[in-house]
Amino acid sequence: MAGFRDREKKHFPLTSTSSVVALFRDQLEGPNEPNLAFLSITLGCVENALTLNRAAPAAEDSALLQPIFPVVDLNMIETLYRKFETLVKGSVDLTKYPCKYSNRDLVKKISDVIWASLSRSFKDKAHLQSLYSLLTGNKLDCFGVAFGVVAAAQMLGCNDIHLALSEDHAWVVFGEDGTDTAEVTWHGKGNEDKRGQSIALSVAEKSWLYLNGHPVICDRAMEVAALVSAANPSINVTMDSIEMGALQQELLWLLYDKDHLSRYPMALGNLGDLEEISPTPGRPPPMAIFNEAISSAVKHYDKHHVYPYTYMGGYLYRKRRYKEAIKCWAEAANVIRKFNYTREDEEIYKEFLEIANELIPNIVKSVSVQTLDRSQMNILYNPEVYADILRFFDGICEWEEGSSTPVLHVGWAQNLTFSLNKFDPRTRAKIDVGRDEDDSDSDDEDDDDEKSENDENDNENNSRFKDESDSKVESECKFVKTQDVSDPLQAVVEELKKENLQLSPPRSHVVGQHVTARGRKGQRRRSSNAAKDGSSNTGWGEPGKRLNGDEHVKSQQKIKSTIEELACKVGQQESGQDTVPNPNITALAQQCSLNILNKEYLLGAGEPFSSSSASISSTVSSDEAFSSTPIPMAHYAGSDSKLDVDEFLSSKSNGTAFIGLTMDSMLKAESPADMMLTIKRSDDATCSLPVPSSSPSPTSELLAAFDPVQIEFRSEKMKGLKKIFKSTKLNASAIKLQLTAQSQVHVKDSRFLEFCEPMGSARKRPRREII
């Protein structure tokens, strides 16, 4: 690619944010493709001046940083550009690679040039993503190396080499159709030997680091967007540069307007975060930008990107929209379940670790103490929130399944138990987690047993009815069947009468006839054959009569004892059933607690009670309230003052329970009239007492407003905890044992083990801290 032209030079010196934005706009709108090396050096120079070379005020100094913008001269940018050009063109001989399109050897050679220029003694830190850092300090991070390789390839005229980005890694694609891939940088430590290799084996591992073959494949404009999105406005851990943040925000809006971010969810997420800090008038709100990032991930990358959901979840958490935040995190876990966890997935592991062990527990803890905030208290009674937390952990558990490294430890289980225990037990009961396979099998067995038992009973009944030949017994059976089944005692009596009928000697006896009576299920009884006795030949004489009379007496005694026994059993059974009692019996029982039974009624005359007296609603509290305040008799004029002993002892009053009277008031009363007036005052006071409200509690109304929520677990660990999650009291020990079990973690094929070494991530995703 040609060097500096007049159109680039006319923008210098750069003295403001607008001048930098104008330079980038000219590069994007010009006839030639953007010069990646030139833009990286320029943006890196501005970032270095606004962040690294800027002294932060002391802790005791309350003065804010004064807004500044460095003056960027053309000479400095041109000098660094020529240095990079010399490095690349002096190290790569293109005559050795005569092919029209780039091959793997050429890509490996370019990456070796960038790699050899790096210092071996630097530590990973911020602001190392631009070529300015390489040319001034021989330092680059993971993304910086990959971007440097693409910029060097552009400088050499290899325009088929482009940047490929996951959410925490970068590599390149090349070839005629852009399907060949090659590692050009490291991720963690000890990956130097992977440069030049294809990522196919790593994709086969289903690692999140490579997004299962769904990375962002960049063109030149999207590579500019990647450069801008990777910029870091932080001065230190607690302070950001306002000027650098504003510059990054305006550059992202420039790329957004030119539709270069529509396929880049991470850049949209960064733009949403910047809009939350400093909204731009006339621009979409942060939520709209986050939704666009999610839509892009779903549409272009088959929902394989996690960060769009965590961006939105963090924003909603900071806005105290906890229900929606938990739902976003559940969706993020639903994405991560598509991958297998490896130690290279350190960054996303930290993200989920923070959500599970800090953010969700903080939400339920803060909501549980905010009893006055009804909108926040609704969360602990909302089954949808409870289901979203379970879906979140279900995704984490499935992420662990099939992985070579476990994800969950006892800390995850403890925080899950803590969070779930904050929900109302009635809320947990509204979760439909489906039925276990063991339960369905046992139910089928019970149904089969019940069916076979019913078949046996039917067979027994059929054989029993076939054996009934006596006409009298059949008529008695029909009579019993026509009786009211609501009276079990009557049915028992009729059954025994029928049995007694069979035991009694028939008036017209037929020799050799067998009489069979119905008894309990599956049982038959036969009477003695009279033909075997001598009396069968001589008729029913005196001995026979005496014998039959004894049997009759015994039968009557047996009937009485059986009736008493069965009546007692029937009464016990009926008392255990939820049946509505006879209203007359209920009224009689209530009156017995209020009135004195009339003795004349017991002798067969008069009313059952001596009088119908005061209501049951009078309470002891009302007695004490009015008995201690004597009122002079002179206060009651008229008929009340004329009460005498006869009225007090009359049949109208002497049967009344002395409601409203205590022992002290009775002793203080000077006459029966005083006692009657105390009763009247008690009755009046009872009517004025407030009646307890029968309306449901607020929590009951809250629970009634929510419908049951259905959730389907996909991980084996969560499937084993179905019943526990719905129980009134959670079994913390069972949850810990189940979630920390290593049975679902399997070692991969041996050919993948060389790529699963414990490694850290050199490049940290720049994201806002959740406060």
C-alpha cells in the first residue's frame, strides 16, 4: 500500500476530538481502503497522551482533571509509520510466495516478524493494543499482535488476510474464499508454537474461546471498528479519561452510521456502555443499542455470543431493574451451555462467577431488607425470577458437562442455596419442573396393579352372583341395594337381617337344599345340611325347635353386637371425612354453648332451652373493658331503672350465660338490676367492636397474581434436584453434593489435551465495573 498522501496530511496537526473524527471519516469514505497501520498509530498516540502520560490528582486534592487534548504532529506519526514499514518490508521477501493468494507459510512469516519485535520482559497491562505501543515500547497484547499482522499484510499488498474475532481471542482468515484460518498470536502463556496452525482442532473442542466456529470475520471497515472498540479510556483502576471516552464514543457512532457495526455485537455493547455514561442527544438509548447487539448475535452468529446479554444485564443491574437483569443472565447461561469449559475460558468464567456469587446474592439480599419497596419485594414472590435463577445455573451445569475441567465448586452451591432460600416457599411451589422418569414408571406400575386387582374383584363378584340361587336371598339383596347408600348403618342392618334369614329354618324345607349367603368380598358361607341330621327325616320336631330357638337367640345377640361395632366404625370413618354436618345438629351444638338446657324439655315438654340469649361474639376483652367502669343507676331513666329481682330470675334471663360479667363486677353490683345493666352495656359494646378483616394478606394477593412457570432442565445435575427446588425447605447439603459432583466431567480425547494447558488470558475485556 502507498504511504502518506496529501489527503491524510491535510488533517494534521490533530488538536481536538472533531479533527480525529474527521480523519477517520476521510479514511472510511475515501476511494481507497482505510490504512490500518496509519490509523492504529494515530489513535494509539492520542490514547497514550490522554491516559498513560497524564498525572492523576492526589487523593486529598479535590480538583478535577482539566480537559486537555494533545497536539499530534504529522512528523511524529509519519516517522513511526516509516519505522513499521521498514520493519515489515525488510523482513518479508514476497518473491518467495508467488501465489496470487496468501498461504499458511506467508501468514506464519508475517506473524514471526511481529512476534520477534516484542520485548520478552513486559507484563500484560492496558493500552497495549495499538501499533504505537509496538513502535515506542516493543509491547503488544494478544489483540495487538493479531491486528499488527493484518496491518502488515495490508502493507505488503496481501488483501485476502483479514481479522477474525471471538469475544476474547483473535486470529486471521485468508485464502481465495477466506475459509483458511491461522493462529498468529497467543492466549495465555506458552502458546508460541500454535502460530501458523489452523484453529479447526480448537473449534472441535467446543471451547467458548473460538465460539464454535461463529467468530466475527472483519473486512477493512470492521477492522477499523475493532481498533476503535479495543481502545481503553482508563487512566487507572478508578478513573477514566473523559476526552478519550468521548473520542471513542464519537468514532463508534461514525462507524454505526455507516453500518459497520451491524455485524459486530461487542462494539455495539461498548457503545451502549459509553451512552450510559454520557448520553448523546438525538441518539438511541442504551437499551436499544444492547437489544441491537443481541439481535446481531442471534441473526448473524446463531446465538453463540455471550457478552451482549451480560452487557445488558450489567446495565439493568445498575439501574436496579433486577428482574430483567436476572433474565438477561439466564439467557447468557443459555448461550454458554453450547460450549465446553476449558482453562482458556478464564474471562467468561470470571464473568459468570461474579454474577452467581456476587450480583445475584446481592440482589436477593438487598430486596429482602427493603420491605417498604413493594416493587422490589415482588421479586421474591415472582416464580419467573425463581425460574430464571434455576435456568442460569442449569446453563452453567451443562457448560460443565463433557468438559475436561470442572466449573462449579462449593462456593457456587452455597450462594445458590442462599439465593433460593430468600424466596417464599409458595413461590417455589409454583414452579413446574416436569415429572421424573422414576415417578412415571412407578405410576404406571401402580395403574397396572390396580387394574389387575379390579379384574380379580370383578371375577370374584361374578362367581359369587352365579352361586346365589336362593330366591329369598336374592330378593333381600335387591332390597338392600335399593336402600339409600348415604346411610351405611342401615345397609349393615339389612345385610345382617338377610344373614339371619338364611340361618333361620325355612318354613317349607326342601331336603338336601344348600343355602348360600352373601358375606364379605371373596368369602362364602354355607349352612349345615339338615339331611345329615336325624331331624330331616322326622320333620321339625321338639328337639329341632329347641335347637333352632337357641340359634335364633344367638343370632339376635350377634346382630346387636355387630351393629354396635359397625356403627362405631362408621361413625369414626364419617368423622374423618370432610362432609358437611346436618345444619340442625350444628345449630343445636351452638345453642348448647350459649344457653342452659330447659329441664322441662328433658321431660318431654317446652322448648329445648330456657331462653335465646346473647351472641357468641361477646369476648373476654369486652367484659374487662366495661366491667371496671360502674355507671350510676340514675343515668338510665325509664324502663331500665325498673328492673327487679323477678325479672332477673325470670325464665327469660336466668338461663342466659352471664356474658360481660366478671367476679369483681358481680361483687360490686348492688342489685340484680346493676348486673342486668352491665350485660346490656356489654352487648352494646360488642356490636361496636371492629370485626377482623377477612381480606387476604398482601403476599397472598401478590402470589395469586403470578401464574405457574414451567421450566425444563437440560443438565443432569439440575435434573437430580427437581423435587428439592420445589420443596418447602431446601436441603442445602443435597444441593452442595449434587452441584459439586464430578461425575459429569469427562476427559476429552488425548489429541486435544495439548491445547488444554492451564493458561491465563493476556487480554482483558475492557468493561465497566458494576457498582
